[in-house]
Amino acid sequence: MIHKTLLAGLTGVLMLAATAASAQAPSVEKAQKMAANAGCFACHTIKHKDGSLPIGPAWEDVAAQYKDKPGANEFLTRIVLEGSNPYSSHWKNKAAGLAMPPNAVAITEGDARQLVAWILSLAK
């Protein structure tokens, strides 16, 4: 017989997986509105532009970096909400900023998850 605690834990994991998998990419207009409202465009662009480096990587570069990586939506949603570690930056020569600040006060987890799904949909 399965112990109730184990069963509850498995149920929680399955619910979390279902939530992560259900993140649907919003329309371009909705995604850009969410990004603008959260202040994302202060550091990020959608497409990489030649010339000076943006503060944060272009979202097309993010999509290419994380294309087909398992758990990418969940990982990037955590980065949006909690920020990134400046010592593990892998955007050298693609972004001028060292780290992403936490944004949980600027965007809800649900909106962050949708925005990340849209960003990942930019992969070519």
C-alpha cells in the first residue's frame, strides 16, 4: 500500500508538471504588452541588433540557447522571478549586463510563465 505522504508528494509533482506544461505562449501583442508593463524592454530586445550590446540578451538569442532543453520554461521562469547569478553568466559578448535582477514584484508567476513560453517560441 502506498503511504499517504508519498501519494500526496507524487500528486504535487504531477500538478506542478501539468502547470509547467500548460503554459501556452500568448499572442505577440499580449506578450509584448506583458513585457512592456513589467519593464522588460528596459534591458531586453526581441531581435539581436548589431552594434552596442543590450543590457540583457535579445529574446531570440535566449530562445536559441534554450531551444529543446528539458525544463527550459520552468528554469527561465525562475530566472525572471528570482534573478540570475552574476557569476554564472553565459551571455558574454551578447549582453552588457552581468545578471538579471529579481522581477517578482513586476510580473506574476503566471504572466512570467506565459512570457517565457512566448520567448521560447521565437526559436528558429
